[in-house]
Amino acid sequence: MIDEGLGEGDVDRDPLVQVARWYADAVAGGLVQPDAMQLATRASARTVLLKGIDERGFSFFTNYGSRKGRELAEDPHCSLVLLWKPLERQVTATGVAERLAPEESDAYFATRPRGSQLSTWVSRQSSVVASRAALEDDLAEVEARYPDAVPRPPWWGGYVIRPDTVELWKGRRNRLHDRLRYRLEGGRWIIERLAP
């Protein structure tokens, strides 16, 4: 894939359509965790799982009280990176994160495995815990409380990152890579080539 170039005429005029195509290629190619997305907020970064790409932007789910949730509440500007190294492709984007509607978070939560649903009730993500045993005791209590359907905790849900820039990177020989940046201007996307 290193010899495959990336020209302005090779990409969709809508960056979200183009990224969705690249993501589908990564899935079809059998890449390990093609949905692993690095999310940067303020001065911290972490990996989250991309759960959707649509006309709004990039979606993921998390605990609103986690470090990332608190930082997004203070400043919703963020950036993301998707790297599919075997394909020599990378996507970076900047934008603003907004919470998804509760109904959308409920719908996604209902698709999660029961164990993941229960763990969401137990983990106050990013907070200090006394011990692993304390977590497991809390899990046993939550399992007893919800023997059947597990509701979504009010502190957990989704975000969509609405991008204002999206950059496509395609690796090439001798580090003379292709970089195309989409920049939102006046409600339309401008495509620019950047130096490698």
C-alpha cells in the first residue's frame, strides 16, 4: 500500500464520507481494533473506541465524570487520531464535542454485553478505588440489584465530535507522504494539500 498515492481527485468532497470509507477498508482488511481512536482533551490523551461516523461527526461513549468527560465539560474543543498503519493511513481531526441525546445513549447501552453494562455502574472512571476486591464487591451488589435488564447510568453516555478540520495522511516512500486537509469554511469543506 506504500505506493498507493492520495490525490485531491481520489477523495470524497465530504471528509466524513471519506473517513467512513477508510474505516470500512480497515475493517474489511481485518486490522486489529480498527475503531481504536486517540482522543486529546486539553493536556491529556487516551484511547477510546470509535462507535460511529455519520454526517454529524465521530461518536464515542464514556463516563461523563471521567477525566475526559470533565475536561470536555470545561472545554469541548478536542482532537482525535485514527491510525491504520498496515494501510499506511491516518486521520486526524479537530472539533467540538457535544453530548448525544439520552435516547441515543440508551439505545447504544442496550446493545452492550451484560458484563459491560454492569461494570459501567461499578466504575466511577478515573477516580481512586480502595482495591480490586472493593470493585468486585460492588459488582456483586449491582448484579443482585439488576437481575434482568440493566438501565444506563445517568453519568454515562455518548459524545459526537463535530469536526472543523479533518486531515488524511497516506504514507509514501522516502517520507514524501500525501497529506490532504479538509477545512470547514462558510459551511463548506475546502480541501488543501499540506507538505509532508
